[in-house]
Amino acid sequence: MSYATLLFDVRDAIAFIIVNRPDKLNALSGQVITDLGHAVDQVRHSPEIRAAIVTGAGPKAFVAGADISEFRGLGSVGARRFSAKGSGIFRSIEKSPKPYLAAVNGFALGGGCELAMACHLRLASENAKFGQPEAKLGIPPGYGGTIRLPRLVGKGRAIEMLTTGAMIDAAEAYRIGLVNRVFPADQLLAEAEKLARAMVANPPLAVAACLELAQAQEGMHMDDALALESAAFGTLFETADAKEGTAAFLEKRPAKFTGR
């Protein structure tokens, strides 16, 4: 499938999704959001894809925010639909049984920061910048920024970022837990791919279960979360991959997983 605003490539089970509007700093237009939705569906429904890396074209920006030029003429109803569409697509990324890694290669502002936060892991180049500047436009974030940012960095730090609209650099983002790792710009994609390959080397059902359980426990009572984990442990214990993984460990040989 071809996309108007994305570059989409699959290499050895990993999908590379590149927002391709470098002249607009990869801003999230309505077309980009639509294309992202189709790309997420393609990742979900393609059995040969086991993980996805999201990044931006060019050296300056991951995604520098929404395309503000499209805000003109939006009334309350239109703005709500605009928010709900993007938020739903970002939630699909977050709930994906296949891991998504954001390779943040520059500005990740507004919707760009929200897109990165919807991914399961965030890797940043040393020159990356993060921020939620929507308050400066008289609006709150619309794609999950007020929910995911407090969960990742804590309520106090999140409120400071949300209400001041200030940017932070990659080092500060790492310090507060917004990103997992920071790399030199010329190593970012290679390191993201290395981490993705470590994930796809493991049985897909186990990876999917880890992602699902980590998401599901938010807001759950501890006893309920533990019961859910035990149920998943029991279910996967009977899979062919679990039996193969155990046998390979005991026999001191590489495992051969089949996804079953």
C-alpha cells in the first residue's frame, strides 16, 4: 500500500513508518493522521510484521506538532472529531500486540510528543526536543497528552510542561523518564532497529501478552492485576513456543519459535 504522507517499508519483520513532510517539519495534517491510521492497520493485519519503528523524515523533526493551518474554520464539533480521530489512532498504537518504537530524531512537539508517547518505547537523538505547547494556542492537547504525560513522568512535571508549554531537551526527557534511551543522531535508527530485533527474536504471543498486561494493569487493583497475569501465564504455558523455549533452555540450544 502506498501513502501520500508516509514512507512505509518492511525489512525482516520490522515496519519502518516515516512521516514524510520535512518541508512542514512533518506536521500532523489530516492526511497524515489518515495515513497513520491505515499504516497501523497494515501493521496489525500483516503476519510478517512483528514490530514497527516510527520516525520523521529529515534531520530537524520527528513530528513538530499539528498542522495549525488546518485549525482555521474548525468549530467545536469539528475540533472534537479532529481530536477523537487522532486519539483513536494513537490508542490503537498503544494497544497494539506488536511493539512500536518511536525514534525521535528532532522536534517532538504537541501531536508529535503525543505520537511518541503512544508508542511503547521512545528512543531519542541527542538533539531531540519535546514539548506540549498547546496551551499557548488557547487549547489543551487533543491526542492524549494530558493522560500519557502524567503517567510517564509524574503529575507535577507533566503539569509544568502542559501549562508552560516549554520544551525540554533529550537529556532532560531521559532524566524524567519520558524517553528510554538517548543516542547520537547518526546512530538513532540503527539502535532502534537493534532493540526492535531483540523483541522480534522472542515469541510473538509472549511479547503481545507482556504489552497487553502492562497496559491493562493501569488503574487495576493489585490483586486483580496479579490474577490477570496468572491467567495469561497459564494460557501461554500450553503454547508450542513456551514448550520450545523451555526445552531449548534445558537442552542449551537456540530456540526455534513458530508463533504458536
